Amino acid sequence: MSAISASNPAADGHRAITIAALLATYMQAVNISLPNAALLHIQGTMSMADDEAGWVFSWYIAASIITMPMTRWLAGRYGRKAVYQLSIAVFALGLVLATLATTTMQFMAARIVQGAASGPLAPLSLAILLDILPAQRHARISLMWTITLVLGIVSGPSIGGWLCEYFGWGSIFTLSLPMAGFILLAMALSLPEKKAEQPPPFDAFGLATLALGLIGLQALLDRGERVDWFNSAESWVEAAAAVLGFGLYLVHILTAKVHFLSKALFRDRNFILSAILFFAFGFVLLPTMALTSPMLDELLGYPADTTGMMAVPRSIALVVALILTVRAPSRIDNRWLVAGGMALIIYANGRMLGYSPLMDWRPVIVAGVIQGAGLGILMPALTKAAFSTLDPALRPEGTVLFNLSRLYGSTIGIALVQTFFHQNTQAMHLALAKQLIPTRAAAHVTGSIAGPGLVSLNHIITGQAAFVGIIGQFEVMMIAMLIVSPLVLFLRKPRPAR
């Protein structure tokens, strides 16, 4: 009997689907942060300006934010297998386009294709896993899915840095092509098609207006510094699009009877407060990576593989803390876990304010481990707080909004820290350069403030100004967490939903 069950085609098919779904979750998550440690090399190849580097992350995430809410309707209308396979195929196309790109706009277009395809992959992967496995294994597979998702995001810099150093930056995208091929084949052979008997209603107007607002605000933050903000017509158009989109969506929520985010979601206090705190979680998670790698690469002179390896302790701390928090005894008040996670993140960002051009690797590792532990505690604690009081009928829509808050927190955070970083760097460079007058001792070090001596001195000043600018952005993230931290006091003690 055991031999028969070991060769059971259904069991083998479920095993293949499980591996493929978890691998797809990891693949779409790791590609968010894979370019992180390779940014310096990508910028050099594409002649990419410093203020465009953040687009590598934000455009990927913004594209996934637009397509993720469509997942349920697409799967119900066209079938989950068809949508899943198409998403994998389009994602692979985006990977190929990234390796072939020769200009910044071509590369960004490839990242948009990847992000748009990644939107449905994570929610569909979880839905497929819960569908094929028995109910008693749902809690375990949900934890595995969450760990896989988080591990993908936090392991990207380590893998990307190593690949870039030894195989070139294009290898960070070709790495995922074999994974995409395996997932496509496994799902084609093992996953049964499933459609809704009656496709769920699709709120096209609501999604279109929300997308208009999100894209308008993202474009304004990404492009504002480059076009001199509201001194250009472009910024006015983007601001108008954001105001119009969000305004129409608000009116739509208040007046329409059916839309893809139920009004009842906004009446659950725990859910809304947790979503706001999850936005702050995203605001810290990816922007920290987006700042740390350039600091290590460009300012401290570490090679890409070393930069990637220095992200490993943070990743390990995050995953270990996440597992321990999920398995914490139920008698522990979840609100204390939320508060503890936020306190660790704030403390870690406070330690980052002490970074110095003269430091070695240890302050970065210590601060990263503390922040990783805080993020690992906060993620499951906020999830429990958000859904413990929510009506089970609202959980599908709540899951969409909850995850959108994290994703949008990351993309807004990256855009803001990049903007403030360049403003602070320019201001600090000007302040330091003003001190270079003939009576200052520093002006006589090179013998003359002209020619090669001036170039060398300007390079030193630029590096110092950039370092101060980066530290200023760690302060912005710390302040953001401090601002939202009092919301923990208004969370209700979790109780079973009705």
C-alpha cells in the first residue's frame, strides 16, 4: 500500500504544484530587490543618473500594485491556470527585455513588464496552495508562503551582489529564467483549470480611478526633482492626475453600491490602523536596502558581492523573528508584539544615524540585525491584528488592501528618500564648498584650488555630502515610524471575528 501511495499521480502532482507555487512566490519577490547590490554596475551600463536609480524598484512595485487587485476577477473570468501561466510567460519576457536593454527607458520598461506580471503571482500562488491542500495544513502552508515571500525580498541584495560581481549584472535576471520555465511546465502538467461559475463583478471605474491617483502621485515624486517640481508643466499634470484620481475614487466609494474594496473594511478599526502601520512597515523595508547598498558600494568602496553578503544577517534575523512571532503563545497580547517590533525598528534606525565614513562593517551588521528582527516581529503581529477582528467574508478584499498598503508604502518610501537624499546632498555640498576659501587650511592641502586638485577636492566634498544625505534619510524613516507608533495604543485586543 505504501508503494502505491508513493507513486500516486495525484500526490506527485500536488507536490509539483506546491514547489512551483512557492518558487513563483519567491521569484516575483526576489526580483524586487535583486538589482539592489548591482545598482552601480547597472547605472554605469545605462548611463543612469543617480535620481533615476530608485525607479528600478518603484516602477516594478507600482506596476504590481495596479495588476494585483485584478487577480480575482481575471482568475474567475479566464481561469486561474490560464492567468497564472500567462503571468509567468510575461514575467519571463520582462527578464529577457531587462538583459537586452541598452538605455534607461528600455530597462525601466522591462521592469514595468516584470512588475505587472508579478502582481497576480503571489495571491494566485497562495490561493492555489490553499485549494490543493487539506484544511489541517493551511496554517503551515500559509506560514511557508509568508516566509518564502519575505525571504525573496530580503535575500535579493545578497544573491544579486554575488552574481553581479562574478557573472555581470545581466545574470541577476537570467537566473530567474530556469525557474520560470520549471513553474510554467509544472503548472501546465499538474494544475487543473478552475473558473468561477459566475465571474465576480469587476469594478473597472474604481480600479481605473485608483490607478490614476497612484500613478500620478508616483510619477510626481519620481520625476519632480528632475523637472524642478512645479516650475514645470509636467509636475502640474501629474499632480492634477493624482488629485483627480483619488478624488473620483473617494466619491466612488461613498456613492457606488459595488466596488472591489468594500466600505465595511474601513469601519473595522483594527484593520485600518494595522494597514496604516503596514504602510510604514513597507516605508522602511525596501528604502533601507535602496540606501544601504549605494552607501556601501559608492561611498565606502565595498565590492558588490561583499555588499550583498552584508545584507545576510539582516535577512536571517527577519526570518527567525517572523517564525518565532508566529509561534508565540496565544496568551501574549499581540499589541505588545506590535509595539516591540516598532521599538526595535526605531532603535535600529537611530543607530544608523551614527554611521560614519570611517566605520568598518560592524555598525551596518548590528543595525541591520536589530532592524530585521523588528520587521520580522511586526509583519505577523500586524497581520494578526488586522484580521482577528475582520468579518471572514471581507478577508479576500482585506488581503488585497492590506498587501497594497505594504507595497505602496515601499514605492512611496523609495521615491521620497531618493528625492530628499538628492536635495540634502546638494544643500550639504553647497554648505561644504562655501568653506573652501584661501584662508582655510583645507584649501592649501592640494597647493591650488584649480585643475586636478579642484577635481579631487570636489570628489571628497561630494562623498561627504552624499554620506550626510543618506544619514538624513535614515532619520526620515525613523521619524515616520515615530509618527505612526502611537496608533498602537488604539488597537483593540484581538478577538475572534463574528
